[in-house]
Amino acid sequence: MPKNKFLDNSIIPLPTIPAATTKPMDGVIFKLDIPMKAPQ
């Protein structure tokens, strides 16, 4: 059941991260790039 809700929630907050819809890999790299560059 939690899986279904998770997908629904992911579909709703699309305007927050539109790049994730077209480029899910790019979004992951960008999110990882932020914390990696932050400590530097």
C-alpha cells in the first residue's frame, strides 16, 4: 500500500522537479552534486 501512495505523491510534486520527469538520472546526479559541492 505504501508503494502506491509513494508513486501518487511522486506524480503530484512534479512542478518541484520537472527535470526528474524527463531526466531522472540527471536529477539524481544533480542532487548528489549539491551535497558533494556543499562541504567543499
